[in-house]
Amino acid sequence: MHDFNYLIPRSYRTDFKVASRGEGIYIFDEKGTPYIDGCSGALLSNIGHGNRAVIDAMTRQLENIEFAHPSRWMCPVVLEAAEEIAAITPGDIKNVWLVSGGSEAVESAIKFSRQYFVERDGVQSSKYIVIGRWNSYHGSTLGTMAVGGSMPRRRIFSPLFKEFPKIQPHYCYRCSYGQTYPSCGVMCARELETSIKRIGPQYVAAFIAEPVVGSTVGALNPPTEYWPIIREICTRYDVLLIADEIMTGIGRTGKAFGVDNWGVVPDIICSAKAMSGGYSPVGGMFVRKPLAETLKNGSGSFTHGHTYNGNPVTAAAVSATLRFIRENNLFEKAAILGSHLGNRMEALLENPIVGEVRGIGLMRGIELVRDKKTREPFEPSMKAAQKLTQECMTRGLVVYPGTGQADGISGDQFMVAPPLVIERGEIDELVSRLDEALKATAKILLPQ
Ligand SMILES: Cc1ncc(COP(=O)(O)O)c(C=O)c1O
């Protein structure tokens, strides 16, 4: 164990490995042992580690200028990054606000939604509420926790923020309505309308959701009708639709953005993580042109800002990352290899603790259960996800675990989401290590 006399780590109880080097899909510890980065860090190292093109672009920018305050200076590299982003965003989502992380991107979207209605309808606008969903995560700042619904992450902090309403997610494996798809008629999507009507549409500014739920439920992909229904309801009630694409964006699901899988154009996309491939802290809020025009022709500025808005070194990383993705057709590759990963993971359903295999593209997840028939989760004290993660680590595989999705307390799941540069053979190796780890975990967790 390291002694943390100065640094406050993510956890004092974790025996951290030393990350000494990265190359492609591998992270090497200090002894030179390679680990498959099976979750791309936290679904951000989409172009793998040690990418020369990105390193060179960032170095060149550092040699030109490292920083010029965004209130007075514009660096061409920042305009270039915005143009690169606008080339892959859906519909008329063409205006880009650059920040340093996902939480900042979501905070920006919440504040932008409010300002948009004030600029459009006047300061008397009563629209400010952002509806979210249970079992969701949109960031760790107070504003983002108010719209997020992940109990393990928000429970102790809830007195600190103003609560916003939540609807149930499309969690078919544990449907809140006791229904089965498709006879349910996708009630969970239609609940948005009920919720807007109850609150009063004149108070509702936006609805926020992840196209595929990431860390909180483990690659939970929606029924096909879900996003088109949500889009239609938001349009009908003059409510902005915010897609949190912080995990799903930049090719993770086999398309540029998760919403592209259902041909839906939201009003705002929040992105982060893989925008810079993990080479520099980044976030972005991308809005439909008419929304940006409202501010442009109104007050003339977004009443919000950070020192690192449009950081030039980050911008260089973003442009180089997106160019690399384009030149190597990584979105298309993620779709093809994602199907292969999904098929290989389906076979893991034979394991007695694998309750469900889900996901889309190179964003896959497994829910662990004590009893496959009843779907009973493990007791939280058994730390099932943690044990599985440990078994994976000892086999040179990094996965992304999460807990609490079943009822806010119990439930274990993990995601498998390797860099988009992974090859077919490497996927086979990843799944074979995962298979071994799951077998070992089942032996530990299930009474013989
Ligand atoms: C869906 C989603 N939204 C927001 C965030 C917050 O991003 P960040 O950690 O960069 O602040 C995350 C982080 O994992 C996320 O997964």
C-alpha cells in the first residue's frame, strides 16, 4: 500500500497498482506486467494509449502557446476543434462550448437551458426544472447531482442541493412497473409526459438522460422506441432534450453519438472523456444552432465561464483525436467489433452468477446475480462486483464495476468497454480472461 501523507486518493482502502506506461489497449505496471484496459479507463481511452499523433499535436501547441485567457484571446486551434466536433454531431447541433470535464459539461447544459428560456421568453420565464431519471449519473458537482439519480453517489450529499424530479429508467431486467417489453408499450418513456404534466410544462426546461446508461447500471441499452418517444414528448411540451453522451459519445456505441443509433437529434449533447482520447481533461456542451442564435442575438453571451474554457492544449488533443478516429474509421470498427464482443459475451450467460449481458457497440455490461431465476442480487456485504474486478485484475484485465442499481443499495454490475483500436483476436483474449475471472468469482460467491 502507498502511504498517503499528502495526496488524498480516490480511496484510502485501495491497493493501487502503479501505472508506469501505456501502449495501445495495454497499461503496464511497474514490473512491466501488461493489463488489457478493458474499460478504456472510464470509457475515455477510445484511441488507446501512447498515440503519437495526439502527443505530437499537444506538444506542438505547448511550444506555440500553452494558455491565453478565453475572455480576451482566441486561439485558432480552439476554433479548429469546434469545427472537428461539429463535423460529427447530428442534425443542426453545431455550436460547441468547451470545458474541462463531464460534470462541467452537464452544469453548462443545465444553466444554458435556463438562460435560453430567459432570453427567449423574458426574465419572467418560469422554466427552470430539469427532469432526470433514477439510477443515473451526470456528474459529481452539486448541480449535476441534483439531476442525477444514483443513490450510492448522492445519498449523503442530498441536503446540499435543490432536488429535481426523476422518472424511472428503462431497466427492463428489473422493470419498475412489473411489465415485460414490448407489451409494456415502453411505459417508462411515456412517464416523462405524465411527469411534465404533473409539474406543469411552464416550469420544465429540460429532460436529461444517457442514451445508454453507463456506470450506474452497466451498459443498459434502451428499447428501440425509447428515444424517439422521448424526443416527441420533449418537442410537444417545449422541453429541451439533453443527451448526456459523456460515456456513449465519440464512437463508443458504434456511431459518433449514442442517439445516432435511433436517429434522434437532441437539443443539447454533453460530451467529455473520449473527446480528447484521455490525453487532456475535456468536456463539451454542443447545442442546436437556433439555441445558440437565441443567446447570440439576445444578451450576446452565456452567463457562465471557466478559466479553462477552450484550453488550447486540450483543443489540440481533441482535433488530433477526432482526425485519428476519422482516418482509421473507428466508429465503423466499433460497430463491427462491438457485435463480436457482444456475441462472445453472450456465451458467458452460462455462468451461474451472470444474470444479464447487455449493451451496444463496444459498450457492454454484465449484471451479477445470486439467483438467475429470481434475479435476486447478492448481499452488498458480499462485494460481488469488487471481487469480480479483483479476479479480473489478477488475470491482467481491467473492467469497470458498479453497485446499487437493483434498489439503490444492492446490485452488482460491471462494464466491458475496450479502446476502439482493439483487434478481433484481442477481444477473444479479453473474453477468455473474463470467463476465467467469472468462474473464479462464482466459486467464491456461491455456496457449493
Ligand atoms: C454519464 C456521465 N455523465 C457525467 C460524468 C461526469 O464526468 P466527469 O467525471 O468528467 O466530471 C460522467 C463520469 O463518469 C458520466 O459517466
